[in-house]
Amino acid sequence: MADFDMVLKCWGPVEADYATHGSLVLTRLFTEHPETLKLFPKFAGIAHGDLAGDVGVSAHGATVLNKLGDLLKARGAHAAILKPLSSSHATKHKIPIINFK
């Protein structure tokens, strides 16, 4: 079984609740790598303890996981998905490439 298929096999619960899982993913990212929080200026005024319950964090996490789901379902044929995403993150959001390695 390909890696994509293995992940997709257990993706259902994540897909069923992107907001909750997305909030967990981003909150953990911000906890374990606090320097990444500065890459999200819209979350700057939120106290660290309030991040997990913030609607904006949940919404952004849902967006991230939704796109990850699209990438997984593409099973390696993901260039058309990643190109506009990488372009917007580099130009619009000014995210340094090192954050994607």
C-alpha cells in the first residue's frame, strides 16, 4: 500500500472535523515551535492559552487540513495544488522557504 493510501485509510475522522483537528495541529505547532506564531500576524493578540479555543485558529487549521486532504487524495500528482499555494505563501504572506523544508 502506498503511503498516500495508508494515510487516507485513517483520514476519515480528520476530514469529518477539520476545525477541531486543525485547531489541535496549529496549537501544537505554536506550542512546540513558538517562533512560528510570528508568521501568523492575525493571531498576534491572542494569549497562548486562548489559541486552542480561538475561532480564527480553528478556521485556519481547517483550511490547512482541507488542503492537506486534497494533496493526499492527489496521490503524488499534486503540482497543480502546491504551485498556487507556494506562490501565495511566498509572495502574499511572505513566508520564508525554510519553513516548508
